[in-house]
Amino acid sequence: MLPRWFRLVVLAVVVLGARLALDGAHTAGRVITWARPDIATAPSPAAPGATAPPLAPQPPAAPVQGRPPLGPALLHRLDSDTARSANAQRGLLGLLEEAIRVRVVDILEHAGRRGG
């Protein structure tokens, strides 16, 4: 059985971790625009009887100097880079599978000769 102080420390770490994780998710939602809930699906809390003024649509953000805008060419490059990386990883996994198969066969043959 673990000492009581150790269990309390573990509990405090778990509570603190959960708190930070939840706060981090809320902070990310304020910073990352695509992580925000849709305004049409998330009604704002208002006092009963009071109507909130309609939200004006945000103008599109101007592109940041030095950074290309997110466009079809960038998305196509991302797709091709991801496919190239996946194919390379698949090739490495194939090499590992073959090396493991050869090693397992060698071990089984060796064990068969020793045990037989």
C-alpha cells in the first residue's frame, strides 16, 4: 500500500493536470479561430426578455506579410508531402517486418535443433 502523502500528491497532480488540460482547451478556442464553436449553433447567454444585438460578420483577415495565404497550392503540397511520408514509413515497416520474420524463423530453427 502506498503512503497516504504519496496518494495525496498523485491526486493533486491528476487534478492539476485535468485543470490545465481543460483551461488549455478553452484558451486554444480563443486563439485558434477554427476551434471556436459556430455562432449559429452556440447561442449567447442573455438575460430573459433581453435581446442581444446581431453579430456583424467579421471581414476577412489580410494576409500576413511574408506568409503565403492558405490556398489550393499549399493544400496540394501538404497532401503530396503527407503521401510521400506515409509511403516512406510503409516501406520502412515492410523492411522491419521482413527482418523480424527472418529473425523469428532463425530463432525457431535454432530452438528446434536444440530441443529435438
